[in-house]
Amino acid sequence: MAQNVLVIGSGGREHALGWKLAQSPRVKKVYFAPGNGGTSENVDIKQNEIDKLVAFAKKTDCLSVVGPEESLSLGIADAFAKEGLRLFGPIKQAAMLETSKVFAKEFMKKAGIPTAEFAAFSDAQKAKDYIIRQDKPLVVKADGLAAGKGVIVCDSAQQAIEAVEKIMVAKEFGAAGGRVVIEERLSGEEASFIAMCDGKTLIPLASSQDHKRVFDGDKGPNTGGMGAYSPAPVVDSKLHEKIVRRVMEPVLREMKARGTPFAGFLYAGIMVDEKTGEPYVLEFNTRMGDPECQPIMMRMKSDLYEYIDAAIDGRLASAPPIQWREGTAACVVMASRGYPGSYKKGEPIEGLGDFGPDTMVFHAGTTRDAQGRVVTNGGRVLGVTAAGKDAKHAIENAYSAVRKIRWGENGHYYRTDIARRALR
Ligand code: AMP
Ligand code: GLY
């Protein structure tokens, strides 16, 4: 029997999840709450309106998939479970792996998961005293959710002290800065490793890498992600195995032991140490990555719905491995000029069209204006995603579509070096 699906969120990640789910013969209709200018069947409910989401899912008999961490942090999975509704995403207590960096670090220590050495503080003066006693480069992190901006990678003790001031005294990230984690700064190449989990078992997705800095060559401030590609060549089969055994499985075991089994997408941000080649966890997210989701969905040949359905029922142990399209997929984020700072909204987007079966324009910060035109509505506007038989072709395909799309007077901006690393 075909099933209605509700995708919660409004970004490129949600557009990609819904696009993929809609291809399943077992899916009847895909609703997006609230969705964006590229998604159809939008429902006017925000990702933090949990009671309304519950009511809608009940009324339309939907299986639900959660995109953003905000919904998870509000306990959406607990609320749906209480009503007997089927939803893919972790309960609030399991989502603490993402919502509290102190929780995540202590969890990793307990579970023996490799991560940078750290200390946690709720007192700014104690944090500063600690910094002065260290003789290695440090990273200062606000404990709570800060839209990817609460992490300050420091070059000197002075900078680390300023970071503590910013987070704990000036409260630049609000309540997220009540506590800080101060950790050793690691060096190496980063990769994103995401798996689907059902509380007991996990199935890894293809590896990926995102581009967090706004400018070419990884310069400029951090953003939500300026592009991504899959697979990440740095994750060879040996490293893949290590990440599964040393990171992902221990998370599932420890969560189960605590009585808060982890079901949902589990995302480990990995640093591959430049000297030893060993993987260390930089962070956990308890959801799909954005924009990593876009190239991963582009490469997924298996039916995503089948896996989500199995995961909700705790049947992943008997599911076959996911089939992936060979080659590479790359996603170039087209942003509003000025992002991650201030930028204009409401610019009509020109050049959106059909770029063929290997290219998909996933919408993020877009909406429809009164005339039904697609206009900009956010910092990250589009995720132009293309597949190719190798990285070179994927990059060419993606940028050839990107060059046809524009808005405003020079209103768009994108990095020109997405997936370049995969060419080596
Ligand atoms: P997080 O949100 O914790 O992943 O941090 C965001 C970014 O900060 C990461 O993608 C890394 O580029 C950087 N970062 C975080 N922790 C460390 C660390 N211990 N050493 C070096 N860079 C880090
Ligand atoms: N692309 C990083 C994230 O989704 O957090």
C-alpha cells in the first residue's frame, strides 16, 4: 500500500530527501512542512510547531522524516512516538549528541570514541585559566546549537581567551554559550560520514565532504556549507571500516545501554589526522548533512523509502547494503551575495530550467512571490547538484548549470572550487 510522507524542514536537504522519496513506488504523496519555492505540496507549518506537525501527520496518515536539528531538539520524535506516529529521527535525549557539545564529548570519552582532548567549563574565568596553562593550539566551542557558528578555531591563547569572552560573557550565541568545550586543535582532512540507524543496527551512506568556508580555497568565515560532493576519496575502504567500528557502532551501543537507542541519521564529522591517518570525531549531528544530503541522494540507487521504513521498524539488520551510482556527485551552493552576513531577499531567480537527468537544482532559500515567481528568500538559495562518471565530469555538469542561473544585479555568489579536492 502506498504511503504519504511528510518531510519536515525547508532547506536543500529537505528538497533532496523529498525528491528521492517521491521516486519510490511505495510513496503516494510527499508533503513538505514548510518547504520552499522548489517543493510542491507545501504545508504552512514551521519546523518548530511540533503540535501542528503531529496533528497534520495524523490527519494525512503520513510517515515523517525530520531534516533540521531544531525540530529534534524540541523533542519531535518523542511527541510523534507518544501519538503512535511513525517518524524517522532520534528522540530528544539521543539528539543531545548534537544539541550539547559537552554531552557529546563526555559521551565519546565514555564510549571510547576517538576525539580531541578536551575540558568543559561553565565558568569563564576557569576557562581562561585553563587556556593559559595549555601550550597547544585550541578550539573553543559553545555548548549549544549555534547554526554552525559557535566553533572558534584559534591560532593563539589570546584568541582562545577572546573566544571565551565572546561565547560566555558577551553571549553572542545566547543560551548556547552557557558552557564551553575547549579542545585540542587537530589537523588533517575532514570528511562527513553519515549512517542510517534503527537503534541497534546501522547502514552507512556514501561518504561525502562539504565546504564550510565562504570563499574559494577554504578562506573566509564559516557558513552552513557552500557545497559538497560524494564520495570523499579520503575515506577509502580501510578508513570506512575504522569509522564504522570505532565511531558509529560504539554510539549505537552506548545509546542503547543508556536506554535511549539512537534511530535516525547519524552524522559524524571526521578529521583524518594528517600524521597518522587515523579518524577523530570533530562533532556529531543527529540528522542528514546539508548540503551533503544533496549529492548523496543524487548517487543513491536504492529506494530511500524502503530503508526509512525498515529503520522505523527496527529492521535494518535484514536490509541489503545500499546501492550507489558509480562516479561522483557534486553540489554547488548558489548563495545571496553577502551571506553569511547580510543580504537581499525577494530577487526573482532567472535561468531555472531542466538541465537533464544528471543535474538537479535543489532549492533552499527560495519562495514564491504573489505572481508565483521563484524568488530568493535566504542566504543559501540553491544547491545545483550534478552527477558525472568521475569528479571532473560532475564538476563540469554542475557548473554548466550554475552559469545559467542568476538573480538581482550580480546578486548571486558561489564558490568556484567545489569538489576540486576530489580531482587529485
Ligand atoms: P564542529 O561544528 O564541531 O564540527 O566544528 C566546525 C568546524 O570547526 C569543523 O568542521 C572543523 O573545521 C573545525 N573544528 C572543530 N573542531 C576542531 C578541532 N578539534 N580541531 C580542528 N578543527 C576543528
Ligand atoms: N554541512 C554540515 C552540516 O550539515 O552540519
